[in-house]
Amino acid sequence: MKVVPVRFFWRSLKKELPLEDIVDEVRDFDERFSLILNKHLAILAWWCFFHLVIGVPLLIWCTEWIWYFALMNISWALINLWIVFKLYDHIYHRRFRNGNVYRRFQIQQHVEKMLFLNVGLDLSYILAGFYMTTWANAAPGGLWLGFGYAVVLQGAYLLIHDTSFLVLHHLNYRKCKPFLEDVIETQIALRKKGVEVVNESE
């Protein structure tokens, strides 16, 4: 697995997204796509760091439902950090960055579909969390109450997070969509004329 440099979490947070600037459709699309992915990972990682910094003291000093609330949030933070590291490794894997224009657009569409699926999962987390709070009397010490509130919090944050980046990816795709349609029409026309089309890597 590729090691994530510490500076990645800070630099990715500070970089601006030039969604309005268009110089070269494919190059700009690729650059913005990478920037959006980096920000996605960086912001999610900072959210995890926040829960680890706050959650550990809560585990030491608090009791009752707050202790379970902190425990569940720390668990989510560790899982999400693992996801961040895995995605970072995947994004910067050689095969992810190579390929022709069609491959890059396919990857972008795949990311949009995954985020759309995540939005549905986030809504289910919120509903599941509220349902867990109804079991408050089923276990002593506020176990289900703490777990339920933690799941609601994580689901609500992830819903905002995933929806925001889904919109950004869609806006980036729309900027390059006319170019993609022109390329597809050109290749279809060439195929009708019997010309063999070779997809070259950008």
C-alpha cells in the first residue's frame, strides 16, 4: 500500500477547485477530478482525526451513554481512516492514472455511482441510528442511546460530505461533456466509413 504523506492532508485542503476555468477540456477535467478526490479524502481524514482527538478523552472521563457515544465515533473514525488510506492507494495506483480518454471518463462515472450509492447508505445510517435510540431501555448504561446518537451523527455528516462531492464531480463532468460527445460522434462517423479507430493514451 502506498504511504500517505502527512502534507497531503493539509495541501489538499487548501487547494482551490477551478471549476470555471477551461483551457484544455481533457487536461482540466483530469486535474479537477484529482483535486476533488484529494479534497474528499483529506476532509474525511480530518473528520476522523477530530473524532479520535475528542473521543479518547471522552472514553477516559465520561460514563453512561456519552462513553458509548465516544466509543462508536472512534470506531467509525478508524474504519473511515482505513478507507481513506485504501482509496489513496487506489487513486495513485498506476493503472488508475493511465488509459485513454474513455477510460478516464468511465472512472469518473464509476465514482459518481459509488457516491450516489453512499448517499443512500448515509440515509439508512441516520434511520438506523434513530431506531437504535428507541432501544434505550433494552440495555443498562445508555449503550443503545450512545450508539444510536453516534450513528445518526456519522450518517448526517457523511450525507453532507458525499452529496457535496457528488455535486462537484457532476459539475466537473458537465464542463467536459460537450467535448466527450464530439469525440464519440467523430469516432462513430469514422467507424461508419470503415476507418479503424485507435484509442491512444493521453
